[in-house]
Amino acid sequence: MFLKVTEARYLETYRIEVAFNKGKKGIADLSEVLQGSVSEPLKHVEWFANFNVDEKLETVVWENGADLAPEYFYYQTFKYDPEQPQFKEWGYVR
């Protein structure tokens, strides 16, 4: 089963509550990952807070065209959970 973002809700600053098709829900803190020219506008909280879940891409997208893979949202949400061995497989940890 492919991982999909099914719901997302802005909380504060760079934090988004994210629900996944696997039935898990948590909070992704993206404050340290906004880098590069596409992410630059998202450093302004009012731009960051203006997103939606795209039905085709099945992840969070912003008005400027920025998006993050569902797997990356999952990693940012559960990176401190030792029960997530796929993070190494996905290349997010060594």
C-alpha cells in the first residue's frame, strides 16, 4: 500500500497535524526543512499556513507549487518513533 496524506490541518508556526491512509496521525514540524528557492516563500508563516491536500498528489501542497512527498511528511511526523524501520530504507536515516 502506498503512503498517502489524507488530511492536514495547520497548527502554528511551521507545524501541521497530518493524517495518513495507514490510520496514523501526528504532528510534522517543518521548521528546519524549509530550504531552497521553492520553500523560501513558505518561511513567511502566512504563506506556510495556506495549503491543502491535493487529491492527485496525495500530499500537502502550497499555492506556490511546493509540496513534500507523503513519505517525508511521515518521517517528519514519526522520526523519533523507534518502531519505524522503513526510514532507513527510504534514505532518511543512515
